Amino acid sequence: MRRFAKDCPVETRLFAVLVLITLGLGLGTDTFFTLANITSLLNNNAVNLIWAVGLLVVLIAGGIDISFAVAASVVQYLAALIFGAIGGGNWATGLIVAGGLGLCLGLINAALIHGFRVVSIVITIATFNVFFGLLMFFTRGRNIYALPGWWTDRIFIFEYQSANGVWSELNLSVAIMLACVAATAILIGWTTWGRQLYAMGDNPEGARRAGVNIALMHGLAYGWLGMMAGIAGLCQVNIAKEVVPNALYGRELEVLAAVVLGGARLGGGRGTIIGCILGVLFVAVTQNGLNLLGISPFAFQMIIGAAILVAISTSNLDLGLKRRRAAP
Amino acid sequence: MTPDDAPFALRLSNVSKTFGGLKALDAVDFAVRAGEVHCLAGENGCGKSTLIKIVTGVYTADPGAHIELFGQARDGITPSEARELGIAVIWQDLALFPHMTVAENIAFDGMVGNLPRLLSRGAARAEAQAMLDRLGVRLDLDTRLNTLPIAQRQLVAIARALMGAARLVFMDEPTASLTQSETDGLLKVVQTLSEQGVSVVFVSHRLAEVLEISTSVTVIRDGKLVGVYPTEGLTQARLGELMTGAILSSEVTAQDRSGAAPVLQVENLTRVGEFQDISLTIRRGEVVGLTGLIGAGRTELAHTLIGMTQPDAGHMTLNGQPLRPRNIRAAIAAGIAYVSEDRLSLGLIQPQSIADNTAISVLDRLLNGLGLIASSRKDRLVRTWIDQLSVKIGHPDDPVSTLSGGNQQRVVLSKWLATEPKLIILDSPTVGVDVGARAGIFRIVRRLADEGLAILLISDEVSEVLTNADRVLHMESGRLVNEIDPHATTVEELEAQVYA
């Protein structure tokens, strides 16, 4: 535990702040610590967390991706067309189709970044615009309501009715989110692929000299995020019950903010699943708390922005102090 | 010592390498026996690195070369074949992963591969620990690399290189950024490896350690083989001559400047925890050497002189005026220049041009009436200093990163000299600079002193300060313990005193 605190100061600090906020909200409102509030918090953030763990993999590998939220919209639209055409499907085929389509979009990013040796932010800003432009062009901005029943029906993995008649339930999305988080945790923490991703983000030249297959690692990182984006898109339709082409536009920055708050380093080589979860929870709890306290939603972005500034600048302060202490 | 009849680990003959018409290597022979510590000596750009890259498969030799590895003749070699055969390189720039732990770094090469496998952290840690034990090194396996000092990172790099059952290890300038005591530790590790039958090829600019560690030396000059010499009976001066093809003087150049006016006077200067009660005087035209072990407080003292840190007690005067710089800019304005130890990261802006680097410290003096930089004034300034210090450059607009270590050091010097200082502090000016270029730098230092500059020369290479300073101050645990007259002391006596 002490080792973790020393190794992951950002995560530890974020955890402490999160505990303070939840305690404050628990005391300040009588609705925060209700089962109904907590389950809806989880339902509403499952999609964000699936994206977040995907993005974490790309950040660890030393890249960045702006296009994943729009890519999720593209996957939703294509999946709707496919299931409309074959007339049917179920959650298993849904996951395979959405994950597969997302993977392909991610691999497009990887191929462009690796093939042209262009920094990832430039390529993904370009694909962000291409994906979104094509989507708006072909849908003409119209929503799709005619979706197969399995996709829009609610499936609860947990249900509970309290004495006063309020229902608390967890969606299937939460189960899918848990599976995605677990799979990503295994990928980055427990496989040789994960070590190579960290290495590439940490010291690209060192990784190349050690014989790491850089093309494969690019494909893995952006492909994984693409797959997560596709799966998150599938889940989002289940919650919204329609495909809205521009529904996810702009969500990428919210997710990026959460992952960076959780201690992932934009330069690559650093980032943990725990930090990623804490980052998404921090954003979610802050937003939820403002709602419960009846504060203007416009305050939310201000607070997230300030939190990023504080988190980044204080972690740099720490480094400076350590260096000064290390010099005898 | 390796018996002369030990089998060859590596035997190369007639190795040439041409880059775009330029012969980097010209029919060189090179052989290393099993368990031998062999030194590859030569000045920067002589072809040493090219030779290493051919053996490790990074480059392919020109046709006609004969390559024999561990008794087997080969047509060529790829990097992965080299690794499989047990050839390892410890690169000068380390190629480690700063955010990973010691154990993860050491065990990393075992994790490379296209197919994913589950990690066994326990096994990786055990292997890493076993390797550190074999080297006789104690390190915490869970420490992140970026929190370790550079000497310990070097040890991690060695441990990592040896993980693949290495039989032939190349060390390219492993001691360039190490202090004397850290170097001693590293040399001990090399000795251990040699006793275990591993061949080590050692590349270093520090001739003293070359002679201490190796059994034989191959000297290369301008891409051609000069010869292979047994270390026994070889002196630093002789080796320097072989490498440069010129006779280098190791004569003491000290002069008596006690009659000149004092430039810097320091009295009872103290900064708690760093240095105590320091009193010294540097006169016009005088080169004062400051030596001592790492942690003795040399660099910390320099930092206070240039205003990076503030003293707790004592006072300083420069040309009779009280001196108490609140920051570096104030120190520069007062007439102090500081050439830092780490010139590559702190002293130069690598991708920028030679001209811009030279002019950066005096930009405010190059402005025209409109407050913009007058390029004619800048050109004149840059040309003056390039001539004065005889920097070998292609064009002033080339990036600094294209220059060799010795020439980069001259650009740093010219940048500071452009501020027209009265006192210049040189902190370890020859780190990573080869023998010939070192002599050139010290010729410049002496000339600057003759022109009236006061110079504080900080170095932990005793022979360097002894031959180039007028007086040598010995610092130990934050105090000045002795003042030495170079004419009355030998290198051996001073070394015994400093490293005691």
C-alpha cells in the first residue's frame, strides 16, 4: 500500500480527494448515498469508463486519439445497417460486430500513424473530421429509431425495490464495462504485450532497439481503443434507444480529461487502470454532486478544468522538490 | 589475465565500411579472446562505433570482410542473430525505460515478441535479482529507474545486457558520466565478468581507466588500424600519441600569479548541508583547480557563486565590489560565466544553429534601433568567436547537434565568453571529450587566462587539474582541506590524497 502511494502519487491523491468529495456529498445531501443514485451513477458512466480504459492503452503507448467517440458513432450507424439487413442478431453477435468494426477503425488510425510517421494527434484530428463528415453526409443528420429489439430492450443484471418503492437496477452495460476493464487490466498489467506498450511509450528508440515490433504495438494500442469504442457505442444505443449521429461528438475531451486526471502521462509510459477508474469516478461524482446540490451545470466544466490544472501542476511541484532533495 | 591461448570470441579481418564514398573503416582487423577485457581506443569519429555496429549487425561490412564469431566463420550478421549468439551492447545513451522499475528494465528483453504471453512477475524478479547478485551489485528491484542516479542506471543497463547469456559485451563510453568512485565500482563489475569468462570490449576516453582495466588495446585512427598493444608497459602519454598521431604534452603549466589583482574573493562562505567556511581567492589570469570526490560540494559551491543558490553565511567580492547574485542573470551581469557539467542538456540548445547558440546569452546587445536582432551584428559576433576558439564547423547555421563533443564544448565556451565575463567557472569541461580535443580545450583555457580572465576549473580527474591549473584546491566533505602547488606534487601523490 505504501509502495503504491509512493509509486503512484497522482492516483493516491486523487483517491483521497474522491473520498473527501463523497463524504462531503454524503453529509451535504440525503440523496447521494442511496442505492438508486449509486446504481444510476454506474449506469450513466459505463460507456465513459469503457472508452477511458481504451484510451489509457493508447496514452501508455505514447500516443493520443481524438477520434474514438466519433468512431463509436460510425460503428453504431454501420451496426444498425448490418442488423437491419440481416434482420436479427443478439448481444453476442452485437459485441462481435461492434467490436470488430471499431477494431477496423482503430487499425486505420494505427496504419496512418505508423505508415506516414505522423504524430498521432494530427492523424486522429484528421480521422475525427473524416469519420464525422462521412457520418453526417450519409445519415444526412437523421436519427435511426428502427433498431432490433434485443438492442434497445433493457436487461438488468441487478434489481432491487426499496421500502418506499424506488427501483435500483444495474444495466447490462455495467457488466460489459466490468469485462472491458478486466480485459484491459490483464492486457497492460499481465502480458508481455503490455510491457512492450509501456516500453514503447517510455522510450520509443530504446524499444525499437530491443526489437519491439513497433507496427504491431501501434495496431494493438489503436485497435484496442477502436474495439472499446465500438463496444461502448453498442452500450450507448442500449441506453439511448436510438442512433443519433452527433450524440457522441465532443465526448472525447471529457474522457481524455478523466484519464489524464487519473495519472496517465501524455508523453507515454505511465498510467494505471486504478487511476483511470478513479479519474472517471471523479468526473462522474463531481457532476452528480453538482446536480444533487442544485448548482448550475455550467460550473462543472470549470471545476474539471481547474482540477486538471491543480493535478498536473502539483505533480510537477513534487518532482522539483524531490530533485532538490536528491542533490546532496 | 587471460592466457594468450584462450579461444577467440571474435575475429574480424579486412573490415571496411563506406558511407557515400567516405571510408569510415579501411581494412581493419580486430580480435578478442574469450574472457578478455579488450579496449578499443581512438578519437571521436575514428570508426570505433562503426566497428561495434558491424559486429552487432546494425551495419553490414563492405564485401571482402572476414567475420568469425565464437569459432564460426559467417557471411554477415543480423541484430537478432547477434543477440542469440550472446553479443550485447551497452549503448552510450543507455536505451533504458525511465518509468519502469529496475526489475522490469533488467528483464525487459525476455518480454519482447509478437505473440502475447502472460507475465510471470515472480520469475522476472528472481532472474533480475540473480543477475544483480552475479555482478555483486545491490539495487532495490522495485525502484523506478528515473529516481536512480546515472551510475546505477548504468549498472541496470549492464545487468540487462547480460540477461541473454551474453558472452561478448561492448561497452561504449560507460564511464563518460560517472564520477571516479562510481567508475571504480563499474570497473570492478567488468573484472568480475572477465573472471566469469565473458569478453568485454571497452571504449573510453579516459586513458587511465583503459590502462587499468584492459589486457590489450586496439588503436584505430581515421578508420585505419594503428595496431594492437598489450596494456602492460603502455603509458597514458604513449596511448594518447597512438590515438592522435601527435605528441601530447602532460607537462605542468602552472604559473605564479600571486602578484596579480584578485578578481574573486570568497570569505567564510557557508551553505548548510553543502559546504562550510570556504575562503578562496582567484586572481587575474589565474587558473584555480578545484578537485575532490563527488559530494564534496564542488558543484554546490559553483551554484552559489553564480546565484543559483544563496549562501547562509560569509561574503564574496568580485573586483573589490560586494557580490551577492540573487539569480543567474544577476551573476552574468556582474561578470561571472558558468559552463555547466551537463553541457548536452543544460548548456546547449541542440537542434538550434551554432550561431543562435553562441548569441543566445547576449541577445540584448545585438538589437538594432527597432529592438529587433541585427543579423549583421550577430554574424560578426559569431564569426569572432568561431575564429578565436577555432571551432571546426561546416556552417554557422548548422545545428549544434552536428558537432563533435569537443567542438560543442567550444560553442558553449564561446556563448559564455560573448558575455565578456571576468570570472569563468568550468565544471568538468572534458566529460565525454576525447584526448586530442581535451588538449585543445586546455590550450584555450590557458590563452583566456593569459588575456586576464580568472578561471575556476572544477574536475574530479586529478591529472587534469594538476597539469592545467596554477593552484589546486582540494575539497572534502564541504571544506577546503588543502592547497597544492602543481610543481611540488605528482599526480600519484594527489590521487592518493583525494581518493584516500
